[in-house]
Amino acid sequence: MRRPHQVARDIDIARQVRPLVPWIQREGLRRLAYSLRPLLDRGLDSHAIAAELQGLALGWRPRQPAAFITAALTGESGPREVRLVSVEPGPSEAWHGWLASRGPQAEPVRTDDDRRYARLYGWDRWREIAAHYDDDPDDALDLYGTRLCGYAVGRAARS
């Protein structure tokens, strides 16, 4: 049983840890402090706890960060092991038959929402935009607009 001053200390450390780990930032402090108890009981400070948590969810954000931390630290069900399966390429009559049955596929129509999203969130992906402009300038201008394409090509030329 934790005493009130211990719970307050746990919440204070959770408050320090939360900004350091991006995937736990939306979790409540009390729930986060409770899930961090095994690490707190080991005597770890906020930076050591953040370092432990950084490797738990690489490349994805758990829907319930506190529950994920608790499960991972207690060993109930952490991240699952991924097995890679190798398949040899070769002719497959069923595959070729299925492709032939589909017929020619039209390219999806680009909407104004696609353009708006690309222009709003493309500023930090200037390398991709410059490469797209090199491959197909008309398509890049249609998707990203003149201003973003000019910025991307200019940045690519400077680097």
C-alpha cells in the first residue's frame, strides 16, 4: 500500500516523464504514475524512466499507454514478436488469373482534400516533394502547388 506522499511523488515524476516520451503524452498523470510504479520502485529518476519507455513502442502509439506500460513491465503481453516469412517469386497461375480478371484499373481521382492535406503537411517532407517534382513536375505542381514545389526544389538545390 502506498502512502499519500509516495503517490504524490509518483505523480510528480510522471509529470516530468510525460513530456519526454511522445507516445504517453495524452495519458492522465494518475494512471501514468500507477503504471510506472515498477520503475519507480527500482529507484529510477525521470530521465531513466523516459529512456526505458522510449524503446517500448517504437514506430507506433498505443491506444492506452498506461495499460500498455503495465502489460509490458509485468510481462503479461508486451510487443509481439514479428516473424518474417520469405516467399520465393515465381509464376502462379491463380495470381495471374486473378490479375487478368480485374482488368485495367483506373488511377484514383485526386480530390481537393488530398491537395489540401499535401500542401498543409508537406513542408517537412521537402526531399520527397523535390524528387516527385523531378519525376513528374505537372503532377507535383497539381498535388503540392507552386509555392511548396518551389520551396522543396530550392532546399534540394542548397543541400
